[in-house]
Amino acid sequence: MIMETSPKNRRTKYRGRKGAIAFGVVLAFILVILGVGFMAMMLYMGGQNETKNAVDAGALNIGKQIVDQVSTGLSLIKPDERLYYDVTANQPNKFPPKLDVDVTMRKINRVWAKALLIGINADAAQQDQQAGSGVDNAQKAIDGAEGLSNDLQAEVIKTAKWRAWFDDIAKQNSLRMLGRDASMVPLNSSQWQSSCMMRGAESNIQLSGSAPFCLPPGYTLNPDYYTTSTRQPKPPGSEGRYFLKGYTPITVAGKTVWTIPFPYDEKTHLVSGPKFDAEKPSAQPMSWEKPIPNAFSASGNAVKSGGGMGEHASSCVIANPHEPFKMCIPHSFLKIHVEKPKTHWDFFMYGGWVQAPYGDQEYDFKNVTSQTGPVMPLGGIGVSTSFASEVNNIGLDVVGRTLDMLLFPPEFEAIGDNDTSKVENYMVNRINEMVSDPSTAQKPLTADDLHKCLNDFKTILYLQKWQDFYIWSEDGKTITCAPKEIACIMSPWLLLENNMIDNEPDGTEKKIIDENAFPAPEIQGSPTSTPLPPIPKPFVHVIDVDWGVWKEDVYWTPGSGYNGCLGTIRLDRYTVIKTLSIWV
Amino acid sequence: MRANKIHRRKTKGVGLVESIVMAIVLIPVTLFFLDLIVLVLANSINDSACKNAARVAANQKTIEDAAPAAEKAVAAYSKNSIIRSLKLLTIDYDEANHTNVKVTTQLKVHMPIPFPGYSDFTFLARDVEPILVK
């Protein structure tokens, strides 16, 4: 029996067969669409990544180049700018010196730090009532630093310069996911922004050691002005280092000093856009009128020559020269003036010891000598005249001694209250201000270094001829002491920088050691005396004796360092011959 | 009855045949796209490794430090049955002027569904970064 298939059944089967093909075609189509779409998305995302990477690299190059390539010239004509030659020249000790010196972001904190140190010296001198013209000079120095800073800021914010640095690197990076013809172009470069980030973080200016940072004796730096590394976690090697705080007003000598934050051991790196925007001076104002920014933004567009869909990206970067410096005045010196030694003659009169108003005699550093003292009317008790006569062994206190033994006589320190630590403190402070090597911030120079320098046996020879000595740093790490003629040969900048070595300190003098004394050994004389007229009865001779006392006075004149002179120590060594004559 | 049987046999096989035919087309297309995606991802990984290597090298002061640092950055990317090798091919560090560092990495990818003659691909990525330290 043949059964006919109903038209309905036939239709169903027909549909089923054609449905499989249709399903297959649709599925294939969807798969192709999905695949192509996914591929396009992957390429787009990859392209986005490449664009971002290229813009990041370009922005990083801006952060790198801006540290050294943007500059303002240092005027060697203006004295308030010229004084920063030592902290801005690449080789400040080189002879002949390079005359075209630029101030860059790498160096500007050094300029501010030198101005700050001059201000600190002036303020400390003012505390001791020895300021003289130090505060005025410090203000001039700070004005000079501010002028340089403002000039540099005007250059830094010129975005036209950033574009070339961006192109240098961004254009070298691949954009192949967007097509072979894709290339990177800067986007709205005139509107690239700058920001002042990491406010209150450390600058790259390190202080000497730990508090009180080898600053002038008695001076305390406000703890709000300095900080340890603010990075978290603290980088290795940051322990024990103290830095000036960046973007923090530091008031000194009645003026304000600023530094830019450059965190310790941090390199130029990318930062988040919202944070960048939040710390722009327009969003978060600063009291620094013309702040030098430390963060910069850049945008780039990846475009195809055919005009296809491109990508754009923005990056923000914070710059860091990655080089710490020490707060210092590298081209500076400390002067020691040694007065010619003298013999004073004292006589015991009724009211006590009186120095003869005449008869002072000089002696020298070469030979031990003998001297004849004056005749002093009424120079004793019951005498009409006392004659100190000839005294031997004058000069034992200075002959054959190094400068250190003159300034800090060891026998003096062995007895009584002959404290020379005040001199030592002033000198140790000043020698630490002149050394510039960053290693000396970690390990400041000590009193031992000072004594070692002054104990140079050559100073025995120098003393035969010279009375003025200069301590300066030739290499930024150690100190040297020599007279002018030798110092200028060793370090010509002492002469070439406007004859710096002849400059006197800008403070006023004060005696800081008053008559340290030590009984002079082996002083032998044979004084004589004549009694008063025998009224009402003849006088009887009791004694004619003399002895010597070695003495030391030290005077300190502080220098702010504005003219290179950090101060003068004036040493006065003398011998007092005391003659005692008694008739009763 | 016989004619009906013949007709039923014909119609029953068509669906299967169609499905097989469609599968023959669809499966390779799917696998092709899978391979393509693997290629794109591999290329992206190569780019990323190259960028990281260049960034790390740019943070070193000398070529002696830069090369091992870049090697280490590249080595951090794990290899598997698809990514057979990823290595630092060249590093051009401008030690004299400290301008920039150019890094090239090479990634060899083994296709998950290899096509005859196209089982392995090699990608090169190049990145240029400014040297950030002196």
C-alpha cells in the first residue's frame, strides 16, 4: 500500500532541511562577525596600549629633559647672581673657569640652599649681636636666588620646548596595531600642564649629619623646615639623612626660601592624572609666587595617514634629577689671622697688677729669645722704680708649633678652665659649610678633621713668613690650610672670583676667648728695684722676682659667606712677664 | 510503500550531511579565529614585555646593570605550550650620552590549532624609552 505524504508533512521536512542550512549560514555569519569584531577590539585595545606606551615614553622624556635642558643663564656681572657660580657650574674648580653657566632644575635647589645657608649664618650672627652687614647681604643673596628661580620658572613652563622632547621618544615607539601608517603626534601641546606635586616631601638638598646639622653654634633650624625621606617604604640608604622640605616656605633673614621636592633615590616616573590635577597651583594655591613645577603632562594622538580611527592618550610625569646635594657654600673660606706674639710687662703696684704702658716687645715664631723689660716707676711696693731686666726663653710658647698647637695649645687645655671648645665649634661649623661632597652630609667633618688640618707641619714653616691663613676645601671632601699665596695656586678660584680671598667677613668682631693662661716654664730674669726715699726710715729689701705667663685671646668675626668669607679667627698669643718688687 | 521508503532515506540523510558540511566550514573558521586571537594576545604580551624591559633598563645607570635588569623583566613572563619562548633579543643602551635605550624582544608562539605550514610564529617588539638616570 502506498501512503501519500500529506502536504503538511512535506512542508515540515522541507523546513527542517532548509533550516539546518540557514542555521549554519547564520551561525557562520555570526561567528565571522564575532571573530572579526573581537579581532578589531583586540587590535583597538592593543593600539590603545601602544598609544599609551608611546605617550608615556614621550612624557617621561619631558620629565627627564626638563631637569637639565631648560635653563637660565647665570650673570657674572650681577654680584647677587655671580655668587652662585660655585653651585651651578659643572666644574666650578676647573681652571680656566667656564664663563657661560646655566641654572637648571637640577641646580636650582642648590642655589636656594646656598642662599638659605648665608641667611642662617647671618641670623646666627645677629643672635650673637655680631651681624654687621650680614643680614643685608643675606637678603641680597636670597633676592639673587629668587631672581634666578623666577627666570627658570618662566622657561620651565614654556610648553613649546616640551614638544620636541615628546616627539624624540614617542615617535620612535611602535603603533603597528593601528596599522603600518599610524604615527604619533602631540595633541594640544600648547595646553600641556604643569603641577607642583609632593608638597612637603624632601628636596634633594641634604643637611649635614643630624640635628643640629653642624649649623652655627646656638642656631636651631625649625623642625618644620626639614624631613627624613617621605617615601614609603623608606628607600635603602635613606637612614640618617635629613633634607630640606620641598614646596615649604623657609624663613631666614626676614626672607623666604623655597626648594622643589625631589624625593630621595626616586627617578622620574609617571603619576596619576587626578592627583596631578589636584596639586596644580591653580587648584591648590601656594604662597610661592612663581613656583617651579616638578610635574608635567603631555597628550598624544595616534593617527593614520588614511584618516582611519586613531587613538589618543595623556600622561603625567613627575621629574627628579636623582642626585642629592649638600647644603653648602663650596667656594668659601675661613680666615685665621695670627697676631705677632708680644711680651707685656706687668708690675705689682699697690692696687694690684698693672701693665706697663710702654715696653711691649714683639717676638717671633723662629727663635727663642731674651728681652729686656722696662723700668716702671712705682712698679712695686715700697719702690720708686722696678726694672724687669733681661728675661730669657721668650718665645717658647710659639716657636716650632703648628697652627693647631698655637690655637689650641695642649698645655692650656690640661689645666684650669682654658676652654677652647667655643673656637672649635665655630670652626667645625664653618668647615662643614664649605665641603660640598654629598658624602660629607652623611659623615660631617669633625673637630679631629680640623685639628688634623691645622696640625700640618708645613704651618710651622708658613708661620715664619705669614700671619694670615686660609682654610678652604679643594676637593669638596677635605679641608686645607695655607697662606694666601699658596692657597691661590692650589685653588685659583680664590683669586679669580673677584679676588675673593681678600674679602673680609661681614659680621663684627667679638672676643670669644679671654686670657686663657698657662704658667710659662723656664722664664728667667733678674729684676731689680730701687726703694722709695727713706722717709721716715730706710726701707728694707724684701724681694725682686719675676715669672712669665703664656696667654691667649681669640676673636671671632662671623661671615655670612655672601662674599665667600665665612669668618675670621684672630689669634693673639702673648707672654706676660710679671715682676714683683717689695721693700718694706 | 517502496517509493516512500526511498524518499524517507533521502530526506533523513540530508540534515546530517548539511550539518557535516556546515561543520567542515564552521569549525575551521572558528579555529582560525581562535588562532588569530592567540596571535593578537601573544603580540600584546610581547609588546608589554618589551615595554617593561625597556622601562627597567631605562632606570639603570650602566649597560652592565641595564641588560640583566631587562633580562629579568622579560623572564618574569611565564612560558607555556603556546608561548614557547620570550627573550630579550637586543638592548641598545646609550651609555655615552644617556639619551635612550632601545629594546627588542622576540616571542615565539605555537598555534593551538596549527595549520599546515603555519604552526609557529615569531613576533618582534621594539620599545624606546628615555634613560632616566645619569
